Amino acid sequence: EDKVVQSPLSLVVHEGDTVTLNCSYEVTNFRSLLWYKQEKKAPTFLFMLTSSGIEKKSGRLSSILDKKELSSILNITATQTGDSAIYLCAAPNSGGSNYKLTFGKGTLLTVNP
Amino acid sequence: NAGVTQTPKFRVLKTGQSMTLLCAQDMNHEYMYWYRQDPGMGLRLIHYSVGEGTTAKGEVPDGYNVSRLKKQNFLLGLESAAPSQTSVYFCATYFTGSGANEQFFGPGTRLTVL
């Protein structure tokens, strides 16, 4: 059974802090790892990672995949209150014509002013 | 383009009542999914469909049924609602030709079963 585990489950920081969110996976037919940000409504896509060691960056957010360790991290520098959200990690399992995502439980990040 | 829409946005049911949630998409995506999200549980797959007229069970299918009679619509039915089905329900779609592996999510339906 595929598994995606995120840590920590919740985190409270002050504005300006740097945070690192962790995701580990055990997935058959691994192809990629995805990060989503979820504020009050639907998850929105952040990154897709397919290759080890190559950092994806978008503003203050960055992410990297380590296929040897079966893990990924999401870094947020100089956090702002608008970064408060649930961050979800997911891995697709594509077997044949089926395509499904296995999600972790998410990390609830709270950034206080 | 509306993307992925869900109807209704909110609903309160009594135990034993039935209802249908509608997901509609205008992106011509083949794959559609229903998830439920409970506090601290992430997103759990209920049912999914890989094309018009097909459905398959996900991780937590019990108590739910689905139908995909038209490519653009995916219906989630609760025949006899239970308090354990109180949750936020998300629909998502995926296009196999995109290469991005990204699923696109609807805005969610908040369901409370009393």
C-alpha cells in the first residue's frame, strides 16, 4: 500500500522565520512528488519534483527531492502571515491506465505576526 | 472557463437522508476524483473515474456511490447519510496528456450530517 508521511503535523512560527516541512514516501511506480498549498478552500499546486537534487523555486518557497532517502522538503524563507495554510504532499501511482494520488496528512503552518 | 465547479457549497442533512453532490468541469479532462477531507487526515480518495461511463473505488468508498454518465460531470451520492460522513468533499480532475501530474481541484462542499 502506498504511503506518504508528512512532518511535523503542525507548526507555529513568527513572521520572518524560515521553516522546513518534510515529506517521506513509499510508492510503487514512483514518478514524481507534488506539493500543494491549501488555504481556506481547494488545494493549489505549488511544485512537481521528478529528479533528485534539483531545486524548484518560486519566490520564497523552494523544494527538493531526495530519491535515495525517499523524501522531499519544502522550505519557506522569511515567512509571512499569508503563508499560513495546510501544506500537502502527494505522490502519484500510475499503474496501467489508472492514475491516483496518495496524499499525506498535511502540515498545518501558522505564521503569527 | 469555470474550471472545476461543485454544487452545493454547503449542506446540512439529517441522519438517513440522501443527497447527491455534483462536480462539473469544462476542461475536457478524462479523469475525475472525489475526495473527503477531515481535520488532520489530509485528502482521502473516495471514488474516481478514468473516463465517461467508468468508475472505481478509492481508499474510503463505503457509504458512497458515484456515476459518470457524461464526461464533464461526476456525481457523488450518499444513499443514507451518517454523522461519520460529515466532512469537506473535494472534486478533482486530471488530464493524461498534460505531463504535469497535477490534479485540479474544485472549491469544495461542506457537508454536515446531524
